[in-house]
Amino acid sequence: TAALAANGREYFVSFQSRTGPVQWVGPDTIAETKRLLAERTGELFIVPIAFVCDHIETLYEIDIELAGMLDSSDAARIRRMPMFNDDPAFAEMLAGIVRERMTHHAAV
């Protein structure tokens, strides 16, 4: 999914939403973002590939918490993919997939 979202561009995968003192998959999004900002020039474009609508992981963890941990020049280098939310084209695409699957399963 990450490779498809990158569409031939260089990309890095990280994980977010760890809460409490538990073992979590990594690398952590905040740590990975800080690493990339320190090692590279230019902007970072964050694409939360597991989400299609705004919620706590995008609105707080990336837009507020992450940005608040960086100085203003690094925070200005980050952009996040807007979520589809209630975009009519996205809803129509999903409806088309459902209709296709229903037609396929009805024929089987």
C-alpha cells in the first residue's frame, strides 16, 4: 500500500497511535519524522495510508502533537495528505466496489 501511495517516489513506513508503556511496532512516526527532518532537506509529505477520514490519529497525533514537538522551521516542512472524509467521488468509488462485488457474488 505504501509503495502504491508513493507512486515511484522514495517513501518510508512508520507507525503511530502507541499509547501507554506497551511494546509497539516501529519505527514510530514521531521518531521517524524527526530523523528524516534532521537527515534531509526539503519537505516531508505524510500519508496516513490506513485512514480515509480525519480522526485522533491524524488531527491530533500528526497535526498537533508532532508539529508541537518540532521547531517552527521543521514544522513548516511537513504536510499531511488530506483525508477523503465525505468527498462525493470517494463515496461513489466505494459504492462502485460494493455494487461490483454484489453483482459478482450474486452470479456465483
